[in-house]
Amino acid sequence: MTSESVLKKNLTQYLVEQQRQKKTVTADVRLLLETVARACKAIGHAVSKGALGGVLGSLDSENVQGEVQKKLDVLSNEILLEANEWGGNLAAMASEEMDTLHRIPDYYPKGENLLLFDPLDGSSNIDVNVSIGTIFSVLSVPPEARDRVIEEQDFLQPGVRQVAAGYAIYGPQTMLVLTVGDGVAAFTLDKEMGSWVLTTERITIPEDTSEFAINMSNMRHWEAPVKRYIDDCLAGPEGPLGKNYNMRWIASMVADVHRILTRGGIFMYPRDARASGRKGKLRLMYEANPMSFLVEQAGGMSIDGTQRILDVQPTELHQRIGVILGSRNEVERVRQYHEQG
Ligand code: AHM
Ligand code: MG
């Protein structure tokens, strides 16, 4: 612990300022975000124990999308449910790891918000000690649902309606990256103090980049515009893009997006020709929307190929979508490739 970290602004102070001065969040959302951040601390703690905590490995169960669940997927989901059930700021929750919504039981205190999360993103990296994270998104209960039981359809709001979104990354440092619609702020967990310390007040993604992130093993399944773009990147200074490109692929969206928020880049998990991938791999409500909100708030751009992701009207809770996000000029370039067909 340093005396500096004690004096720096922490998450609570940042959120109180957002509520009182900037009026970007209600008291309810502020407290909800504090609860989510507390749950992320607990998840980060479990992650860091690894084999010592007996949390590595898979379970026999599958989630609603037919993916084998890791012990930490399920544990993280439970931590988020338990912390938020008693928070008093929510009407219901939905998670990548649950078949359907989870309503706050009648007896518990309630609020007028909906919380969505991918409790542990990057599951394939859990057992190999590579950065993973928790992604979350907050919506308001729509006015027509205020006096009745919450249904799945109440969650099906386009990403532009998010009132907050963010992620926690469990890497060499544990960080919380958050937007309430007033830019993107990053907090680093001071483990001795147990406090989220504001370490970057306003993140900006550089507009240009020469670094792309895509799983190249799917190349044969890609649609023509994506294939053409990557071919052009690989062509180097003699190709149409006139420069060398570098490539990174961590296979944890949280870590790939974190790199892009830190130094720019373009991240792509496009829809492709595989039966399972036709609509993309990533989930609109738990991954694409919160990350798109963050990226746009940091000056970047996020599309499914042609359309702005935040404008997509969801039709299902577990819907998948192609994702292309990052440095504005590069994403715009890929959008034009799609326009040209
Ligand atoms: P998960 O939510 O089950 O962990 O899956 C999502 C992850 C993303 O974090 C990452 O970008 C992608 O899957 C990696 O997929 P692949 O293994 O096909 O490269
Ligand atoms: Mg995920």
C-alpha cells in the first residue's frame, strides 16, 4: 500500500460524483455498481487461488448454449447472484450461464434495474492462468413492467438503453473498467486496502491502429469482406493498406478489449459460415452490448459488420452476434469493406 493510493479517488467517490454533480446515475444504480464491484472482488479472489482453492477444472454440466461449464463459471455466477439478490437495487438478473432470467424473490428488497452478466468470460483460459474477466450491463425496468412480474422480454432492449456497463479483468492486476455514459474510467484493485482506486479517469482509444485481433483458424469460414480485409492487412506495405500489421489474440474478450482500450486496435469475432457461427460466437446481451458501450464511450466504434451494435433490437436473451470493434478509423474501414460486399 502506498500513501498515494489512500489519497486517490476511489470507486465510491467517483460514483457519488457521477450521481450528484453529473447526474449520470441514480442512487440506485450507484449502489448496484458498488455491489457488482464487490462481487467482482470476490470472484477475483477465487480466481487467484486457482488450484489452492480447488476451483480449476470442469463440471459435468452444460450451460443453455451447450458449452461445458467450468467450476469457476458456476462459482462466479453464484457470487454475482448472491451479492446482488440482497442489494435492493434490482428487479431481475440474466446471465450467460443461466437458462432464463432470475427474478429477485418477493421477500427481498427490490429496485427498478436489470442486471446482465457474463460471470467469467474467457473460460478456455481459466486453467492456463491467462487473463479472464466478468462483463456486466445495466438496464432500467421498462415503464410498462414496473407494476408486474418481470419477463424475459423486459431485458430485450437495444444497447443504447444501457445505463451502465463494464468489466472486471483478473490479470496481473485486477481492474474494473466502467462507463455510466460519461466516458470510461478504470480502477485498479488495491488488494491490501480492498479498495478500487481510480487509475485512469477518461480512457480514449486511438483512432488509428495497425494491430488486429481475430481467431485466424476460422479463416475458411469467414464472409468475403472479412477475408479481404485480413488479406489486405497481411499484404504489408506493398498491399492496399500500405503498412505492416501486428496480430494479437488472447481468446478472452475482456483481455483483448482491455488491450484495445489501452493502446488501440481492432477486435473481430465476425459471423461466419459455420452452423454454430452463422450469427457469430459472442452474445449480444452479455458481451457485445456492454463492450460496445465502453468502446463508443472511449471514442471507438462497434459494429456487427454493417450495423452499429448498440442499435440492434434484441429478439432473444442468449442471442449471438458478429462483433467488430475498436479504433474508429479501422472499424470504419471494415464497415466499408462490408458495404462493398
Ligand atoms: P466464453 O464466454 O464461453 O468464455 O466465450 C467467449 C470467449 C471470448 O472471451 C473470446 O473472445 C472468444 O470466446 C474466444 O473464442 P475462440 O476460442 O473461438 O477463439
Ligand atoms: Mg463470454
